Amino acid sequence: MNLTWINQTGKCLGISCPERSVSTAVYVLLYVSGAAVVLSTVCGNLLIIISVCHFKQLHTPTNMLILSLAVSDFLIGVLVMPTALTWIIESCWIFNGAHCVFSVLTSLSLTTSSIFNVALIAVDRYFALSNPFLYTKAVSVNRMCYVVVSMWILLLFYHIALQYFNGYYTNIVICPGNCFSSLDEGWFLFDFLMEFTFPFAVIIILYVRVFAIARKHATAIRDLNVQTVTIKSERKAAKVLGILVSIFVACLLPYFICTILVTVIQIDLRFSLILVYLNSTINPVIYALFYPWFRKCVKLTLTLTICNTDSSLMNIL
């Protein structure tokens, strides 16, 4: 994904830092709100990470993908959101060039990893519902961990190669008050296809198939009581993850539309980025609302019950 902040020639727009136009009270409120969002993002995703890692009952293939997504969201909260929200509040890039390079590359890498994590979740749910017996035999926790690690490594090499072939640091430009990444048209199109079109096509197509299969299962439940609990559990998981995917698409789609439009007209992308980063805040809320096991894990974590001997073996489902 590209944090493109350019005119049609790919050069600085020459925008300098404006004078602050809001009152001190509003200014302070914006920073307090930003700090609250960052803290919620970090703490919420950290609780997911602790829960999935600590409790053995949660060591399932699907939860390894949820863990990977939570790691992406956690790192976005720690490494990306503080700088991005400061930039948006100040309406100006107030950090140095090295911080600009780090911020751009970190934002690109972590946001892309979130997109591919959600795509893998869609693949996982489709496989689990379409071929449950084969899924049980073929997909294990260890194999899913290999898939997740391979995805992170491939994305790392992809971004290194993209920056290298596009001129590496020369495509990251620090204008007066601005910090952006500029790709030429060919690389921009390639990157857009790889990081948005392909994974989002996978997500949308597979979740349409998932809900079609879920409806067939609903009909089967009315006619057959065999394995009703298992089928209902799979349908509920598909529904919750479908909500997660829907919110994910709603948060990222405006940014990608603006990314296309910015090549034609001058658009401020910072505010569409707010939705992208807020998705990392929303995900733990989805788990808290729809997963009783997550609420129980949070309670056990906050009361330090997880520090007790054999707490990892507790029944939380």
C-alpha cells in the first residue's frame, strides 16, 4: 500500500506547516483522544496476544491467524499510530527525515500484513466449512504457524524489493511539513494489484462462498441433528469473522479509493488513513462483543489469575 502524497509530476506540493487554528482546549482534547485511541489499540490487541499464547485451549489453526492479525494491529498501535495521529493533529510533519523513512516503511509493511492476515482468515474459514474432514486432517497448528511466518517473511522481502527497484530511499520524499512515498506509475499499478486488488478479491469471493455454505448448513441442521454443535460453532465463527472482514473492508476501501484519485486530483490522504488505523482499534472490540472466551480471558488476565500454576490448562470455552 502506498502513502502517496504527490502531484502529477511526483514532486513536492510545497505545502508548509499552517498556523494552529484551534483553541488550546480543542488542541489538548485532540491529543487526549489520540492517546486514548493508541492506548486502546495497544492494550486490546495485547490482551488478544496474551490470551491466544497463554491458554492451550485456544491453540487452534484459526486462532494462529487471529494472533498474527493481533500482532500486526498491536505493532500499528505502538509504531505507527502515535506518529500518524500527531501528523494529523498538527496538520504538519514535525519529525525528522529518518523518522519519515521509518514511519512510511513501517506503515506500509504492517498495514499490508493486516490485509493478508484477513485474506488468510477468509481462506481458512472457506476451507474449514467446505471440506471440514479434510481440513481437520490437513491443517494443524504447526502448519498454520509455518504459513503465518512464511507470509511475514515474504511480505518483508516484497517491500524490500519494491523499495530497491523503485529507487529505495529516493522514493520517500520529505517536503516542508509533509512526508510521503512516491512510486512511479508502473510500480504503483503493480503494488496496487498485489496489495489491494488480489487480497481483497480473495476476501470478498471466499466470504460470499462461506455464507452460501453457511446457509446450506442451516438447512441441514433443520433436517439432521448429527454434529449440530460442530456445525453451529463453525457457522458462528464464520459470522463473527465475516463482521470482522466487513468492517476491515469498510475501513480500508476509502483509503484505496483516495489513493487512486490522488494521481488525478490533489487529495489529503491523512483523514482516510484514520479509518485504516482505527480498524486496528476496532478488532479487539469485535472479539469482546462476540467471543465469550475473550471476555473470560481478559478477566483472568487482569486479575492475574494467569500467573497461577497450570492456568494455561483452564477451560475457557
